[in-house]
Amino acid sequence: MFDPTDSPRAFGTPLGVDFPRALVDGLMSRHATHPPEALARVHLIVNTRRMARRIRSLFDQGPALLLPRISLLTDLGESWDLAHIPDPVPPLRRRLELTQLVSSLLQAEPDIAPRSSLYALADSLAALMDEMHGEGVSPDRIEDLDISDQSGHWDRIKAFLGIVRHYFETGTEHPDVETRQRLVIEHVTRTWQDSPPDHPVIIAGSTGSRGATQLLMQAVAKLPQGAVVLPGVDFDMPANVWATLDDALLSEDHPQYRFAHLMTNLGLSPGQIMHWTDTTPASPARNRLLSLALRPAPVTDQWLQDGPLLTDLDRATAGITLVEAQSTRSEALAIAMRLRQAAEDGQTAALITPDRTLTRQVTAALDRWAIIPDDSAGMPLHLSPPGRFLRHVGDLFRDRLTAELLLTLLKHPLTHSGSDRGPHLRLTRELELHLRRHGPPYPQPADLMAWAEAQNDPLALPWAQWISDCITAKEVAGDHPLVDLVAAHIVLATRIASGPETAEGGRLWQNDAGQEAWKTVSNLQDHAEHGGRINAADYTSLFHAVLSAGEVRNPDTPHPDILIWGTLEARVQGADLLILAGLNEGSWPEAPNPDPWLNRALRNQAGLLLPERRIGLSAHDFQQAASAPEVWFTRSIRSDDAETVPSRWLNRIKNLLAGLPDQNGPRALADMADRGAAWLHRVQALEEPGSVPAATRPAPCPPVAARPRDLSVTEIKRLIRDPYAIYARHVLGLRPLDPLMKLPDALLRGIVLHASLEQFIKDTLDDPGLCTREALLAKTETILAENVPWAEARAVWRARMERVADWFIEGEFARRDVARPSALEARGKATLPDLGVTLKAQADRIDMDTRGALYIYDYKTGTPPSASEQEFFDKQLLLEAAIAEQAGFGDIAPSKVAQAAFIGLGSTPKIVNAPLDKEPPEKVWKEFEALMRAYLEPDRGFASRRAMQKKTDKGDYDQLARFGEWDITDTPDTQEVG
């Protein structure tokens, strides 16, 4: 197949050429004059299974042939003569072993690193160990590094490296995947040196970025009938520029660096890379533009010299569209619209980006046109329905069960999927409403059973018993064997997914996602014995990380021509249109992960890979994809309310074009942007909601018979300030939905404070000697323990009571000198018979003096209303005084009210008296009657936000009133309703 030569053979395909197709064309042309069996003798080694499938599909297009043997780099280890090399240790097992070793080290030396970094350190250490094996770097080489100025940090690193030394000393007996791969390659290369194969061997598609792979490429290139075929070689780059790619610290991030490094190791110059075929690039002019734009950083001054030599910039950029959107949403919509256009025109279009968030946004945007893209990455397993379900179940071991977690599990589509879900969903809805209105925030079995017993539903009790058995009180304390936790997790997840009537796991382990989840969980169970003992918090972190490593394909049938690829797939596939998206720094290229072990200089000294390696690989992927016939460059100017930085490669292209006015570079750049702007205008048109008339300020007039006639004294303030809220609550029967998770808010603080003071006053009625600070704080502590499950809130609220305790006790003695408490939390009501109106009240406390006069007190945890506020708006105490004189409270007969006061227990405790002298009960009652009479007039509307205290105050029904479409200066729109 190849002519004899004394030098290694290295071929390449130009940028902008479909590499798999060119590879097949080159093989076909070289065997055109050979017998059919000659092609079958060729051994073709590629780096990805996707590449192998594409090559096979191209051969399948005909004519009929005897095909070459196509294998992967990893298939070399399956040869019969490699039985002496043990099978690799599964990666998960190795990770669990490292986790235990790191845990023991942190336990012995806690100052080395925080416990929270256990799994991150184990993962990073495993990655370092794999890299050392792959690059052939021993621990001794790292220990011999010059670290004279980093001794303190180096001591900590050596403590961790001591962990991995054991695996190098016994590496050939129990090798990991990388170790075995290098052992295989070393064995194969030694065998070929002694006995070269008599058939052609070709390595195609690899850039040689890993040490073991490059070792094999060097061996193949030196075989009598061996060759390497490199993808995306920049044949336009001058020799003097190739010569600058000799320092990894300066050039590792260049797209062609790996080829220069390989040629150096082969003893060749880049100019000796031969063309595999004579296929012409899609756009030679664009290749020259990209080659100059991406010159190594130290020689970018060559733009001044070589830039004026560029020609045909209009032709080079004719197939490029530049989209710079204001947001990631606009970017995603523009991409989706172009993909939709491609589907309509019958084009094959591929979105290429490492940003998975952006691909999900594009997929969601395509859904409006019922287009499902063919996503090569699929869905991360931990985000699939089984993955989310299993993570929620795992949270039961770690956290105390909350109402939120309970309902999250009950509403998951896989819960109770073993039988009819209708009753389950109905009971879940009823339980949710109960938990929202009544709590508790941390449900226990007794709470659930009490709720079920109150339901008029025969299914409620067995259903609640099933929840109590499977979901409540599952938190695990202390360390347990990982084997036990995994087994308990699987059993519990199966029971919850099955429901109370079956034990088969429902749909949890079914379909592609369920089967992949079972495969992952089973793998963890198989190797859990190597995980030692672990606590629940560490277990959930470990389980999440294990799930995150898996992927599951979309079960729906995707569109055959709308594709989403990672950057690696761009080397393999061919498409009519390529969209390079997310071209911002930190996204493409991705920011290098921080290395806790070695800096760049030490990595270079040791012979390990530099952080810029990934950037260089991404740069090569970008250069290849950007050379396609039609290409889009897209980015968002802002992301998450922050300005973004354009990708360095896009920035270089823009700057180079802008600096070539004599070749119409600025005009070419403007044309690229104009083509993108046209699509952004379409996005704006798509997003334009249209003109909808704004709502008017509502003031509904319901029928008189439907208007409320039973109100509490606290609602009168709302009737004065926001009548629409009274209409919504009493006429429409609406009430705000309580939060799912009860929080230690002002309402609960007020309830607890009232309960504490009520119990304290009761306890001290007969024994004033108990009226002490200590007794008040003890009672508060008891009430807090019974009603507030949040330790932080209990501590804060107890501290607040401590601050006002002395003041309250002193005032209490003064109040006892005037009158004696006669009623606590007493209920009272008075009526307006002519109107059929009843006003209700519940007084916190009513004292009575020796003359029978009443003293009404109301406790306030916040700031009490001022006298003027009470006079015009907040008439709670004034109305309670009127009820006391009109009808009395509880067993207390109507009596004269001598005083009504708020006892403010906020940060500045104070007493605020109701203005009974200016607003006597008789006057207040007449004003109340006039108010109710007015709101029972047929043409009186319940205006929204009539007299709010502050413009920023939020009402419970503002959204219903569509506040925001109107403001308080608008005239209320009085309309009859009902």
C-alpha cells in the first residue's frame, strides 16, 4: 500500500475537509489497482466509536467491498497474546479505595484539608494518578521536582502522593484503565519492533494529545507499512511559525501544537506531513484567514506583516454569520430558528458547543415546532426522572424529612407507579393543602396518621401508613458500611416507586433511563465493599457524583438532520451547516479546572499535561469546524446579568478583520454581523407579545346579598385600606396559598409570643411571686420547644424575649396595681341588627379593676400603630373597646373601658394607648356602622389599594387585581359583577 521509506509516514487532511470521507476516499484510491482482498488486509485504528461507525457507514454506501479491519485504540488490549496483563480495576472501585485512603489521612491530619473536600480530593487524586500512568510519570519524578519556594504546600501534597505510590508499586498486578492501556501499548510496540506486521496499519483521527496514544502513533508511523493520518492540519501555516511551537508553556493552547510535538518526536518537520488526498478545502481563503488569526501569541505581530497579503476576505467570510445576542435566551432562540429553517430546507445542521445549558435551551425552543434534535450527549443520568427520584430518596438518609421533600417525592412521576396513581395523586393533593395550612414543617408518622383518620376516605389510612413506613423518619446517624447504605437505598427506592399494593418497583427500572440507572446503581453495589464506612451526608454526595457520570439517550425519535454535537464530534461528522455556539471565555474554551497538586511549571518539569492542553484541543476543534462551508459564530453579550468576554478565537478573527481596511476586512466583518442581526430581528419579532390593553383599576360591585356581613376587627383596617382584598376573600372565597415549607416568620413569632405571655399570665394570677424574669423566659423556652422546630429561630426569639423581659415584668407589676387580668384570648362580638352585620374580635388580654372598668391590651411583636394611625385606619383596639361596651367579651358583661393599649415588644418596647379620648367607643361604633352601610350600597365598589400605608406595601391579591398595569393615581373602575 505504501512505498518503502526510511522515515516515518505522517499524512494529514486540510482544515474544512470531511475527515472520515477523505480517509475513506484515500483508502479507496490507494487500492483502486489492487486486488479486492488487499483492502481487507488493512488494519485501521481510530480513537472513537462514533468515528468507526461513520467510516463504516461511508463504506456501506457502496460499491460492495471487502472492508478493512476497523478497531478502536482501546481494542488493542483484547488481543490473545495479552493474557499476562491483568484486567483493569473498575474505575469506581479505585475511586472508592482512594476515598477511604483520603478519609483516613484527613482523620489523622485534619489540618491538611477540610472534610467537606473529601470526594473532590479523591476525584482529583484519581485523575492525577490516571494521568501519571498514561504519561509514564512515576512518583519519584514528582518528588524530585524543584519545590524550594513551596515547602509548606509541598509537604501537604507529598502526604497525598504517598497514597498513590502504592498503586504504582503494584500497578502491574492490579492496573487501572490507564495503566493497562499503557502496558498494552508498550507490549504492542515492543512486539512490532521485533516482528513488524506484514499488513498496513493506520492510525487515523487522533491528535496524539495523550502520552500513551502518541507512543503508539510513533510506533505505527515507523512500521514498514504503517502510517498516521492527522485530521485538520493547517497546511497554510509557514515553517517559521511551526518552529515557534516548541515550548509547551507558550504554545500548548495553539490548535496545531500537538502535530508539531508529534513531528518533533518522529524526527520530522511539519512540512513533511503529506496530503492524504488531493481534496480541496471548502474555503481555502477562510483557511488562510483562520491560520493567521490563530497564530501563536508570541508571534501575533506577524499580523502586520502577513495581514496585508490576505486576499479574498469577502469570499473567506461569505459563509460566516456572526450572532452576538444580548442574552443567552436570544442566542438560543436565534439558533433554534436557524435549525428550524434548515429542517424546512432539507439541510443537515449541527449545533456544536460544550455549554450543556445552552443546548437544553435550544432544545426547549425547538419544541415549539415539534423538532427533537439528535443530541449526541443525551441527558445526564442524574437529571433524568430515575436519577432525580433516586437522589430524592437518598436525601431521606441525610436530612430530617420536611414537608417540601415529602411532597417532592410523592409528586414524582415514578412514585406509586406500580399501580393506579389516580387515588395517590388525589390524596397527595389533600395532604399538601393540609400541610400548607396546618403544617407541621417536619411531618412525623403520628402527624400523617392523624390527618388520615380525619379524612372521609377509606384509602387514606393505608396510604398514610405506606408513607409512614417508606418515607418518614429515615435519617441515618453515624457511620455505616457503604454496602448497607446502597442496599437500603435500593430497597427503599423500589418500595416508594411500587406503592402500597405491589413490590415490583413500578416503572423505576424500566425504559432506557431506568435501565441505565439500574446499571449504575448495581455497579455501585458491586464495588461498595471497597468503600468502607461512611455517613449519610458523604453517601448522598458520593451517590450524586456516581450518577452524574452516566448519560441516557433521549427515548424519542429525533429529527435525522438536526444534530447537537460536542466539540469532539465535529471532527467525525459532516454537515451542511455548523453552528458554533457559546463562544465566550469560560464556555468555549472552558476555563481550566484548578489543580490542587501541581502548578504549570511543575507539571511541565514532571512531563504531565498542562492545563492549556484542553484549550488547545478546543482550539483545534474550533479551527476545524470554523472551516466548514457554512458556519455560524454565536455568543451572548450578557449572561446572568454579567458582561461576558468573547472567546479568544472569535476576538482574534474580529480584530484581524477590523485591522485590514485595505482588503475590506471591516466591511466583511460588518456583513457577518448584519447576517446575524437579521436573525436577531426575527427573534425580537418572535418574542414580541403584541399589544394587549392594560387592565383598569378594579372596584367590583357584587350583589348586596353576596357582600360580607361577618368581619373581624383586624379586617376593618383592610376594608379601609384595600377593600378589594375583602372582596376577594369573602365574596370570591379566595385565600393566599400558604407556603409549602413553614418558615419562622413574623406570623409564627407573634403566635408563639402570645402563647408564651398567655401561659405566663395564667401561671402568675394566683401567685404573683412567680412573676419573674426567670419564669417568663422558662415559659418562653417551653413554648418555643413545642412550636418552633428551627434551632436558630428559637435562639433568636428567646434573645428577643430576654431583651424585653425586665421591661415587661416591671410594667406587669404596674398593670397589676391598677387592675387584675380577667380574660385571656377572650372572644366577643357585636351586631348591627338593621344591617345584619356582625363584628367579631379576640382580645389578647382584658383586665378589670375594682370598679368594674376594663383595660384591654394587645401584644405586638412589631411596631404598634401610632395614635393617628388608630384614629383613621387601624381601629382594632377602638373597635374592641366598642364591642366591650356594646356586648362584652366571653363571660365579661358589657362594661366601661378605661384604657385600651398596645404592648409593643419589638426592638424598642413601648406602650401605645388607643385614643379613647378623641375616639370614644360610641363614636367609633357609629363610624363603623356608617362604613358598613356604605359598603352595602349597590353602587359602592371594593376598590383595590384604596389607601395603602406605603406605595411599596404588597397586598395578598395584587396579582389578581393586575396591579402594575395600573397605579394608584388611576380612577377605580366600578363594575357590577356576579
